[in-house]
Amino acid sequence: MKKHEDFFQNVYQVVRLIPKGRVTSYGAIAKYLGAARSSRMVGWAMNAAHSQKKYVPAHRVVNRNGELTGKHHFSTPFLMKELLEKEGIKVTKDTIKNFDKFYWDPMKELEL
């Protein structure tokens, strides 16, 4: 397995731990994995998440401002918002309202 594939699998493991109704950021996942400067690579992993056999709730990963920057990688431009709203997260103009309330920090929530 290539190094980036290992990283992607680690990203998917973390994303699968995000509770329903909570969100995190690309940067928070990168920091948790010890690669703080690799938030863009976390984004690439999310873009490829649909190809995984085991479900990856990629809709729960947003940018550091709570914006749905990955929405164009879903089957429709509205699916990411719809999935979040089904979990009780309000989204206005592609940004999560009360982002701090729903933010899940893997550094605090998971033991290293």
C-alpha cells in the first residue's frame, strides 16, 4: 500500500468515529493524525471516500469555518447539506449555523 493510501485509511477511521449530528474540520483530522499541515490531503481523502466499501460519513467534514467546501464532490450539490440537516445541523448559505455547538475535535474526543 502506498503511503498516501495508508494516510487516507487513517482519515477514514477517524471520520467514521464522528458522532451523528456533529462535524469536524479537515485540519482537525490532520492534526489528530500528526500531520497538522496536511489538511488538503484530508480533503483529497474525503473526495475519494465514496469509493470505500465501508461507509465514510464525509458530509461531517467541513472547513475550519464550518463551510461545506466539499459539497461538489457529492452526487448532487445539495446532498451534503441534506445529510447534515437530517442529523439536526442547520446550514445557511453553505455554512453550518452555530458551528462551535456541533464541532467535534478528535484531539479532545479520542485518545491518541
